[in-house]
Amino acid sequence: MSGSSYRTILRSSSIIGGAQVINIAVGLVKMKVVAVLLGPAGVGLFGLYLSLVQTASSVAALGIGNVGTRQIAAAHAKGGDEAVGRTRRALFWGTMALALIGAALFWLASGWIARVILADESRANDIAWLSLGVALTVAAGSQGALLTGLRRIGDLARINVGAGVIGAALGVLALWLWGAQGLIAMVLIAPVVTFLLGHLYVARLGRPAGPPVRLPEMSREWRAMVTLGFAFMLSGLVTTLGHLAARTLVQRDLGAEALGQFQAAWAIGMTYLGFVLGAMGTDYYPRLTAAIRDTATATRLVNEQTEVALLLCAPVLLAMLGLAPWVIHLLYSAEFGPAVEILRWQLLGDILKVMSWPLGFVLLAMGAGKTFILTESLGMGVFVLGVLIGLPLIGVTATGVAFLALYVAYLPLVWWLGGRRIGFRWTRAVKAQALAVIAAAVAVDIAARWSEPLGAVLGVGLALATGIWALMRLSSMAGAGGRLGRIARLGERMKGWMIKQ
């Protein structure tokens, strides 16, 4: 495997990961403020508002963000500046139209959403304000698609950090000044700042190359984008509707307090993985798209990304499994005790999620829209069904168990439907690392359920061990010299021993 390829992965992961770490910190501070000021009910309502914006934005965008990234990455890989310029223009005008239409429809449906989803018609005006967030989220999606397709990783990191820090500061201020009435402002500030910063960095790229595109030619670009984008939109809609359905079921069956417990665990589980999954979307996806017709290269890229993702996630995951009660108490409050059990189940599912995502991008890179819809629909169906069946039996903990069940079903599915298209097989090293992480996670989980202090000690100890192992392997992958080179050689010897066992 190429050391330069691993260095590319590590470089992008470090840039995006650094940005995500900052965002994780400010995001957790923001959620801590919501938890302290408004309690579990406020956290649950905040999560529901975010889910509404994400669902509506997913529908309104028609998947053009994903397709735009794919089209721009392909044109950029071929060196066609005019082709990139043509796609840029079509992406911009098409997204602007979709943003306005989506916001208008959401505004018109605000009363229905308040009555059906929130079961509280008095919140119709609050929901109507969220239409602004829908428009800006869709518009910002086109900016992100352009920068991702061109692999402007530094710009994307700066936008993420700026939007996270500024959005959190202004959101906390709004909540401090207006109390519960400031929740809507907190939700809207993030897309406003993201759009403004995205506009700033896109403007620095200069005008699109080539002559202005006439409407008939642009219409052809739109048709190509919408044809494939519609499939991606449906898959994204399935995911966001599944999350929204789970939240609605929890609120309906168990109330706002339980919804807040679910949201608390969900926010932690989704946030800490952001530094790895974000790098996949910004660097790995464009590179895989450019190489997808070369099955050997595509297989190598999937294995490399899976190995790096496991190495980066394992130490944090094991530490969080052992320290889950203290993490929840620190980031929220003593009222959020039930979220600990949810988080533990989600962390176990995260191992399978990290392994499945690189394979899922194969379907995106190949433009296999119908197959992608199938995988997302089946996976999310398992999740919602698990929540529906489990809530009456084990309460809100069912959301965590259902999350694990989702990826138990999803991983073999994408391996079969996506991996077979490129003749994919995991390398022995990836298999060994995956099995080691799963075994360590199960051991920590069992120990923590028997004795929380024992689980904490074992989790932190294994996290340190996997952290040292990750340092050795990553140094070896990147071809580091000096002291890191000596660490890398030790890692290579240990790797050889693992594979022989």
C-alpha cells in the first residue's frame, strides 16, 4: 500500500479532525448550557427542531449536494476547467431555486408540522421561522459540494470551525437572553453563519471558467444532477425521516424527558465520530470517485480508509465506553442518568458504523442511486422497527439497542451490494484490527455493567493501549522517519505477529 496515500488520508483527517475537535468542544458546551437552563425537555425540543430542519433540507436539496460533489470531483480529476465551471453554474442556480422553493413549502406547512409532529399548534410560528434555516442549509450545501469536489479541505475546515464557534457563542447568548424562546434563534444561527462563511470562501475561487452557460445547456446539467440526485435525496430522506420517526415515537410514548435522554446520548455518539466521518466526506469521497473505475485502486482506498478510521476511533470509543456515566454527568447533568445506557449501546454500534461507511461511499462514487436507496432504507427500517418494538419493553434504552441492530444489518448489506461491484475484500490487517476493537469494546461494556469503576479502569487502560498501537501503525503507514520511524518499525513487527496468529 502506498505511503503517500496514507499520508493523504492522515493529512485530511488531521485537518478536518482538528476542526471537528474544536466543534465538538463548543458543541458540547452549547448542549451543556441547554441542559442546565432548560433540562431534558429543552434538549429534546432542540433536537427535534434540528431534525425538522435537516429533514426538510434533505428533501428540498434533491440530493444535488452529493451529486454536485461527484460531478465536480470527476471534472476536476480530468482537468476540465470549463467542465468544472459549467457544473459550478448549474449547481449554484439550481440550488438557489431549490432553497427558495423548499423554504416556501416548509413555511406553508408550519401549522401542519406543529400540529402533527409536535402535537402543539401554538408552536406554528416558531416552526415557520425554521423555514429560513431550511433555505440557508440547502444553499450552504452547494457551497460545501463545490469545495469538497475541489478538495479544498483547508477552506472546509475553516468554515466548520468558524461556523461552530461563532454559532455556539451567538446561540448561547440567545438562550441566555431569551430562555426557551431562544431555542429557535440557536437553531437558525448555525446555518446563517455557515452560509455567510461559505460564500466568503467560494468567492475566493474566482468566477467559474468558461463562457456563460445558456439555459438549454444548463437544463441538461440540471436533468443529469436531478436524475441521480433524486435517488440520493430519497436515501437521505429515508435517514432523516427515520431519525425523526424515532424521536416522535419516543416523545409520544415516553414524553419530552425521555426524548431529552435520547438526544443527549445521540449528540455525544454522533459528535465524537465527526472527525473521522467528516474526513471521509471531504477527502476520501472525491478520491474514490476519481478512481472508482479502477477496481484495484478503489479496493485499496476502501481498506486504507477503514484501517485509519478504526485506528483513530478505537481509543476514544473505548475510553467513552468505560467513562460513560461520568461523561454524561459532565456534559449534561445528573438528570441525564438514563442516557448512559443508550450511549453504551450506540458506542458498540459505532464500531460497525466506522467499518460500513467506507463501503457505503462506493455506491455514491459509482452513482448507484437505486442500490444506495435500498441499503439506507433497509438499515433505517431496522432502526425504526427496533425502536417501535423496544420502547414498550425496555423504555428509551431501545433507541441504543436499535442503533446497534441497524449496523449489524447495514454492514453486511453494503459489503454485499457495494463491495462486490469492485471485487472488494478486507485485508487481513483490517480484519485483525476490527476483531481486536470489537473484543475490547465488549470486554469494557461487560466490565462496566458489572462494576462502573472496573469498567472505567479497563476502558481507560485499553484506550491507552490502542492509542499507542494506533500511533505505531499510523507512523508506519505514513512512512515517518526519526523517532516516529522507530515506533513505526515496532508497529510493523507487531502487525506481522497479529497476522500470523
